Amino acid sequence: MREKGKRAASKSEAKWKPISCEVNHEHSNADDMFEGLIEIEELCDYGDEHFVKNKKLKIEAIDTTNSDFALNLDALSQWTQFPISKPILKAIEELQFNAPTPIQTECIPIAINDRCDILGAAPTGSGKTLAFGIPLLEFLIADKQSDSSQRLRALVLVPTRELAVQVNNHLTAIAKFSNVSIATVIGGLSVQKQERILNNLKPDIVVATPGRLWELISESQCNHVNTKSVQKTNYIVVDEADRMTEKGHFEDLTPLINLLKRGKDDRKRQVFVFSATLTFVHKPPERQIHLKRKMTPKEKIKFLVKMLGMRENETKVIDLTDKGIGTPSDQLLAATKIDCLADEKDLYLYYLITVYNGRTLVFCNSKDCLRRLINVLKCLDVNPLSLHASMEQKRRLQNLEKFTANPNGVLVATDVAARGLDIANIDHVVHYQVPRTVEIYVHRSGRTARAANKGLTLMLCSPPEHYHYRKLCQVVNNGYELANFPIDDNVLKVVKNRVTLAQEVDKLEHKLRKGKAEDNWFKKAAKELDIELDDEDRPKHEDNESEKKLRALKKSLKLKLKQSLIPRSCYSSYLTKQGSFKLPVVKGKKAIDMIVDAGEEATPLSAPTMKRRKKHSKKKFKK
């Protein structure tokens, strides 16, 4: 295995070092288990000029003299070292991608020259789409020169509809000057319309979610995407692979992968698998520690290789993450938290939105929490947008477009928006509820601090959520607490008055809606049974008094919203050491800049508290 690994590594100039992965030899023999599989590797000593110096790479020089495209060689100096055709280079120049990212630098030459299957793990926002997209398009351009037939040549599988649309847009932009066609197959839209598009366009690449793709294959009469055409595809891409292969999720992926395995010879098919948490492995629950050992990163890679039908002796694993956790660097991402009660989360969220400029993405764990939060923010004139799995697909895409167009927009979403979405310049990501797993935290946080931009995450942590918060810190922050988000108490008092009124308005509106729903149900049931209801039979509600109270609360809230966030007392209570008055910043500065100015140092988690919690949980389990 080591000799094969050395031969494969010699094909690329990048300096590699093996990740130390402990294998439990009582259960398996590591050498036998991973025979033929190239070792897990991570990039080190990355330099800008290393591809120029390497003579072993099979990279042909790009002849730009006799070209149909006028290329700016100075702008493309770092791209022309790769075996990329002129149509792709022209698109890269137009998109103003000055230099490839590390994951692109490692994947593109290996995928094109060596025709390896690629397992890529890199931080969120590092350009993984083009890392597989450019080689994919290069292969299709070459294939279509020798075989001009219109057939399905490549499949790109993604977990969410929004990510499918985004990947389609990115690939279409890179393929602008080529003859490669791309189409999207996702749920929430008309099956018949998508079937007509596929039969008329006959795309070379289909970007799809597993559920709708399997529906087209098994139930529809689509000529272009069917059992035979899928089995003959030359290239397969699985994006966000760890999410796609989770047990209990994407049940349609299993028969789809089995169909692919029964089709084309695996030696002729190239597979790309990418994610930001590809090599991260969970610890088993405490109650199962004595029954179930922890899977190693190598074993997880082996599982993915076998499940997805990759070529074990020609699989290259490129891991640019820190122990499997692909969050942006500390220089780009400021991770903060606020300890508060559950009822105070609305207060601190509204404080962030009101005081600081920037686009804010708020994540909730459930749709019920999302709907309640949306109503409260609407009462506060925030005009939030929502995104969750139960929404119509057309509305989901419209809300994403509106959010992207508004520099101070607010989007409240479930974890359907946590993976892969590349929305430009998201300044704040708020974990309104503590994420359930480390992977969810990584992918949520990865919506900001993308493409060398700075960003901030804020976790609102209530006392019942502290246990999960501490478990997250142990993994993602090396056992240290997240930095505390700075709060101006004077501004907070004004904000609190507004939020308290908004919460009362929301509760009263909910009560009235519930009462009206009960009345309507009684009326509908009586009509169907042909019964006349007396006043005594109808449910009694204090609608008139409640409506009067609601109007008074709304009027009071409207007056509060017109008042300044800076109370008059601030003009005399902010005397600094230099003798000047310091006023709180309201809608003039970004939160990330305030965190940098505060410069708070991280504090380690309280070990005794963790021990007490563990002992308590064990006693409870024994009972």
C-alpha cells in the first residue's frame, strides 16, 4: 500500500504528510482493510510557485497565440500552469478569478492528468465547486470532440434544492464559452416540465437532488434521463457527501448508487466526492461506549469509497481541514456567544440586527421556532425572510434572491440552508438555537467568512443548551469558551422595551388566531352535519377585549420604534479616560469590527462542571 501511495504522490508536486489515524487492531487489520487505498493525506507547506517548479506533473503548456479567445496572460498566470482549455480560461478571466484556491490547486491537475477518483475535504467557502467543476468540464469538452452524440455524460448529486441551483449557476458560468449543456433536476417543481426540458435540451450534465432524480428514473418516461443513460454516465459527483450518506437520510440515494454500480465499468468512471466535514468522526454516545468503538477517519473514508463505488486503488484523498472540521480560519471568522434565558434570545437577536450593519442569516432547529421568530421580527418592522423545507420551491428561490439583493437583509432558516449555499457577503450567522451536531455547526458557520471575507457567528445559548454547547467547544474550539459578544447596556434597555411589547403582540395575535380557527371549525362541522349552533354551544372568546388590548399594544410599539436607540442619559455617561464622550454605535459599524476592537481572550471550559454533568447522566442512565 505504501509503495502505491508513494507512486501516486510522486505524480503531483504538492508536499504531503500522512494523518495519524489510530486503528483498533483488536477489531481489524489496518493493512488488510486499506490495501490498495492511497493514504489519507493533508496539504502542508503550500506555496504559490510549487506547480511551476514541478517537472513531474503532466501539465502541457497552454498555447495562447493561435486562439479564438483573446486571453489576458498576466491575469491568468496562475491558471495557465494547469491543463485547462481556452474556453474555460476565458470564462475564468471573465469571472475575475485571479488565482486558484488550495483545494483547486490540488484537485485540478491530479483529476485531469491522473484521472484519479477524488475525495476532497476543505473549509467552507474554499471553492470546492470549481475544484470538481473545472476537471468535469475539461473531460466533457474532450469527450464531445470524439463523440458528438447527445447523451447524459455526468451526474452531480447534492442534498438540497438551493444548492443544486447554485451549482448549476457556477458550472454554467464556467462553461459559458464551451458547448457543454447543464440542467437541474430538483423537487418542488413540475415533473412534467423538467421532463420536457431534459428531452429538448439533452444536457451533458444533470445537477440533481437524489429524490427527484430517482423519481424521474423509476416513474417517468424521460428519454434522456432513464435507467440506461444513468448507468452509462462517465462522471459522478457527490457534493456534501457526509450528509448524503447519513443513515436515515436520502433513502433514494442507495438505489441510485446501486444502479450506477450495476452499469458502466467502474474502471472507466471517475467519481468526485467533496465536503467540509468529510473526515470528521463522531464519538459514540456514552451509553454505547462499551458496545461501539469510535470509527477512525480512515475507516470512514473506506466506507465512502466502498459505498459510492469508487476505485480503491485509484482514489486520492485530499484533506485540507483541521481534524476533519472545515471552518474558516480564526483570522476570517469570529465565533462569539451570549449566555441568556430562552425568552431573551429575541432581545439579543434584535440588538444585533438593529445596532450593526450587515446581512444576517439566522438558523433555527425547528419550523415552529422559525415561524414564531418571524412573527416577532415582523412586529418590530425588521421584514425578515424565511426558508424551510415545507415552503414551495418557487418561494424559497424568491426569498434567497431578495436576501442576496438586500445588504441589510435578514433570513431566518432551518438547516436546509446550512449546506453549500454561497450567498455573497453574509456578515452575521446567528445560531438562535444551539446546533445538534458539530457538522451542523460547521456548515452553518460556513455561510459567512467565505472567499477571504470576514464574518461573525453568534450563538445564543440558554441554560438547557449548555451541555451541547460545551460538547461543541470541546471539538471546534479546543476546549475553550467562545468569546462573549459585547453588549451596550444603555442601548439594550431601549431595545428590551421594544422586544417585550413585540412578544406580547405576538402572543395576543396567536391567541386570537387560535380562537378564530376554533370558531371556523365549529361552523364548518355544524354546516356539514346540518345543525344550527346556539350561542351557548359556540366556544366563548373574549375577542373584543383582546382586540382592544392588541390595538393599544401595537400603538405603543409603534411609538417605541420611532424613538432613538441612544437614550438621552448616554450623552453624559460615556466619559472616557481621554476626557471625550463615547456614544454607542448604531447602524454605522459592523459587528466583526467591534469584536476585533474588544479583543477578548478565550477562557477554558470548566472541567469540574463537565465531570459533575457526566456523573449525573450516568446515575440517571443506571436507574
